[in-house]
Amino acid sequence: MTDSSTSTAFLSPESAPQDLELQLDWSAYRDAGMGDAYADIPKYGGHYAKAIAACINSRQCEAAGKQVMCPSYRVSGDPNLATGGRVRLLKAALSTRQDSAPLLDPELQQAMDLCVSCKGCKRECESSVDMPLIKAEYLAQKYALQPRSWRSRLMASLPQWQHQHPWLDTLIQLRNRSGWLRRMVDPVMGLNPAVKLPVRSPKRLEALTSPAVAGNLNGHKVAMFVDTFTRYYEPHIVEAAITVLEAGGYQVRLLQPDAHASGSSQDARPYCCGRTWLAQGMIDQARTEASRLIQAILPLVEQGYSIVGLEASCVLGLRDDAQALGLGEAAVTAAKHSLLFEEFIARESKSGRLNLPLSSPVSGTLVHGHCHQKAVGAMKSVRRVLKLIPEHSFDFIESSCCGMAGSFGLEAEHAQHSLAMAQQGLLPALSNRGDRQVLANGFSCRQQIRQHSDARPMHLAELLADCLVETAGGE
């Protein structure tokens, strides 16, 4: 079963609720649009409707230029695929009696399906319309009326099955290598046959990091939150980040459960921000995961640790999206003390606490920013950190979304849009990169770059680790 936007399998109108039973906390929007005769707040949806009605219809989301939003509009020109277009369709649906299931309107389903949750609107829209969060609620409401596909369930539960059923990765490797297996599996699962699925690294994170974590016992304390993608697919990035932080004089530990103290396999499972569940509209599961992570962060914050993450979408999930999961002040506290790796390095450098012995790299660097890095303004931090490297020339690629966007580029119905997004700015820049190395801090971005070019993208932590000068004590 695929996530076709034209599916007609849904509950009968008689069984549909009269209004939405909201899954996310939209109370922050209780006053949005109130007193504005032009807001046109829909009749149904409560504060969710007000979050949608925050749009002032300026059509900034349809402007050309160097902004991120809206990737699907930028490659199609379809006004329904701009943030304002989605708002118009959602308003129409929420102004209609809900027992007629207006959220399953095919035009609306397609518009929401092609939102890549880039968060560009949250930063670039004058009203900061948060369409990715609106989409998460929309999907929760949609799947209350309509069966959910196996693909959606598998994509959402990736953190669980990577921990509990790693043998599934063997099937992924077979699918990647076998053309006939792709022809059998891909149509059933709705996978894009032109791309390979990410494959688990043979290296184990614990084996890579144990010596480093036990090393430096002085300096500012850092707890590293290792997201699911980095943990299972690119654990060498964690090793590089710890090497850099310890070279800068910081005490580093991994933010993970104590395997010996945990009473079950579920308790020992690595922490997760809930991003994969939220992206599929599985709000209860996302809330459980985020709460588990936040409860692990709080005692570390009290002990003076800074929480540092490597993946923008996961750190933003903790800092931003978790605030809508109804987790109260605990979520606010965790968010205040959580930083991206590049944000932490930039902050410590500016404060004068960081002293990294760096040498110049073998070549210049071409930088592609993850949409969520751009959404939180973290590209300024990347620039500041890159300037720490002596005799280092670097340029930023002017592009919107890379087109992978989590699982978006892996899905058959999105193949054309995914490639078009990559071709708009990213791929031309890569083809003209010369001998420059490519920097991309987003896991999805690195996957897309590998799929469509011969570049070998690296994380900022890897670049810094490569540029470290060995000291006499480390020889």
C-alpha cells in the first residue's frame, strides 16, 4: 500500500467527528488572527485553525529569490504548493462540516503531501506560519479517517527497528543491490527505484567512542545527543565531533541510557527526539520519544552540561516542535540548553573559551546548508566556525531544499519533485565545484548529494577533525 493522495479508503461521513480532536498543543495561537477582519478564521479546528489563519496572504511565499520556501512551489509554479496556497486549501476544509471529511479532499491531500517540512516558512514568512507543524497535525487527522500505509509505519519507527531488529538492514542491502528485487519490492512499498536506501554502518558507535568519552576530565561539560541517523549510518561523525571538542578542552559524554542500569531492551534503546514519528503524523509516539529524551536531559542541565547535537532536524525537533507536544516547562528548559555542534563551537569561540589548534585544509570548501540549519539561523554559526580554519576559502551554495527531505526523496510518488529540487541549485553547484570538498551537515542532504553526484560530502565536525594539529601531548 502506498501513500497515494487519491486514496478513497476512509471512514464513512456518519462516523467522522463534528470537529477535530487535536493531537498537538496549539494554545500558543489562541490569540492569532483575533480582531482581524481579514484573518477569516475557520469555524472548525480551534486554535489549530488560528495557527493557519495567521497567514496574511502577502504572497511572500511565491516570491523568487534566494529564500528556502517553498521548495515544491519553486520547482512547479503551482500556487497550491506555496505556503499561502496550502493555507487557502486548509481554510476551505476547516470551514466545512467535518462529518463530510473535507480534509481528504484530493487537492488538499496533494498540496500537503508535497510539503517537504523545510521550515522555510517559519523563518521567511512575515507571520512565521509553521506549515511543517501544521502538516503533522493534518496527517494525524487524515489518518484518523484513512488507513495508514506500511511504508509510513516503517519510516516512522526507524529508530525502534534499527535498535531491536537490525537484521532488517540486510533486506535493505539486498534491495539496493538487486534490480529484480527492486522491481518486486518498490511498487509494493512505494519506493523510488532510482535511489538507494541508506545502509547501516558496520561500525558500532560504542566501540568508536569509548576511549574518547573516558578521556578529558576537565573543562566545560558537554553531553552529546546522537540522533538515530548519525548513530546507525554515520557514527564516525560522532567520533570526529568528540575529537574536536576534547581538543578544545571540553569534557564530553554521550547522552544515552546506561545499558547496565536499564531493565529492558526498550529502556536501553538510544534516545530519540521523535522526529520520524512526528513527520508521519504519529503524535502520541513522537510525544513519548521527546518526553523520554527531555527527562534524560534535565538532570544533565542541572549538572551544568550543554546539550550538543549533530543533526539539525533533530535538534530543531527538540528546540521547536517539542514545544507543541504538551510537555510543559521541561521541554522549554531542555530547548534552552540544546545547541547544534556548529552553534556550540561558534559560541565558545566568541566567548574566548575555545582554543582549537587548526591547520589549513588541503582544498577549499563548498557548503550546502540543511533547511533546518537555515530556519534557525545556524548558517551564521557555520560561517564563523569555518573562519577559524587558517588559509581556508569557502563558498555557500545558493539553493533551497536538496530534495531528499527525510524520506521524501525515497518515495516513488515524489521522485520527480525530489530530483527537480536538487537540480535547481545544488547539483549545478556540485558539478562546478572543481577540487573543493563538499560540506553538508544534514544527513538527508548528504544522502541526496551521494545519490546524484560523485561528491563525498562531510560534516563540519569531520572537517575540523581533519584540520586539527597534533600537539606534543597527543603524539
